[in-house]
Amino acid sequence: MNEYLQKCEAELVNGYAKKRHPFRYFSLATIADDKPRLRTVVLRKLLSDFTLLFYTDLRSAKVSQLQENNQVSALFYNPKKLLQIRVDGEVFFETDEKILKSYWNNIPENSRKDYITKLKPGSSINEDDEIEYDAENPNFVAVKIKAHTIEYLQLQRPSHLRLLFSRADDQWKMQNLVP
Ligand SMILES: Cc1cc2nc3c(=O)[nH]c(=O)nc-3n(C[C@H](O)[C@H](O)[C@H](O)COP(=O)(O)O)c2cc1C
């Protein structure tokens, strides 16, 4: 594998494997009615061949947006290294019950609250309303982003390094770009 693609892989793995690594969180862009929508999500894992994994609530707005249009962009930034990685790709929902169960079982009890609110995420509530939970009916979903292109940008002197990796016939080809 190309040395810089290897670097991308190592940084993404560090994102979920190393405590407090800046790649633990990424900005995820979706499209809704031709408008961009952004939010932060947690990188849970890097699956084989640059497939990113994150978790969400099945009822969240992003899921319906992804069902309409599965093209996404994911942005990572490491301020210490001045390194930005942008992954563009398409989304698939994990459907294998066994795999879903193993992910769910690994989520700490108190973090499962994120997927068991009685009302769907984004519902309007009153200021003094308590959030209610329904542990019996989790709306947990695992989302995979299969990378099509990966753009690597390393800010450095004397000149920045910008590389575009594109997937072609299951091979990655690299193109240098003007930074
Ligand atoms: C640090 C941080 C991490 C987050 N991680 C996730 C996550 O892993 N999954 C998720 O669905 N929402 C996560 N959120 C909340 C989302 O950013 C977003 O507010 C929520 O999912 C609703 O988004 P939507 O209405 O676009 O679906 C996180 C927010 C922050 C600030």
C-alpha cells in the first residue's frame, strides 16, 4: 500500500483505538433536499478497505437523509499534526443481526441511552420535560461508509502536501494535487 494511504489508515485506526485522539470525532455531511447537512459523529471502527463505522439512532434525521441519498463526505482534522483527511463515499446500513448484537453488547450501559429515547431525536419538548427512555425498544443502527476517494492534506513547509486517492477496480490510485 502507498505510504500515505498507509498513514491515512494508521491515523483513522488511532482515531478509535487511542484515547483522546482528534480523529475520534468527524464531521459527517449528508444531503437533504439538495442542501448540505453536517453533524459530528464518533468513529467506532475502520473496517476492511477504508470502510468507516459509526452508530446512530434509526429515527434520526441523518438516517432518512441517507435512505434518500447515500452519498456522504466525512472530514477529520488533527490540529497537532495539521493533517486533514476527507473521505467521500457511500453508506450502507449493517443488517447482520449477529454483528449488530456484538456492537450493541459492547456499548456501555449508560451510553445506550442515546438510542432508547421514547421520543425520536430532534423532537420538540418543553423546558422542564424529563427525557423518557424505553430500554425495551432500542433504535440502534450501525452505519458503514465505504470510501470512494480519500483526500490527504498535510500542511507543512516549504509546501503543503495534497494527495487524492481514488478507488478504481478495487485498487487505489494516487494523484498529487496543488495544495
Ligand atoms: C462530540 C459529539 C459526538 C457525537 N457523536 C454522535 C454519534 O456517534 N452518533 C450520532 O448519531 N450522533 C452523534 N452526535 C450528535 C450529532 O452531532 C447530531 O446532533 C445528532 O446525531 C442529530 O443529527 P441529525 O439530526 O443530523 O440526524 C455527536 C455530537 C457530538 C457533539
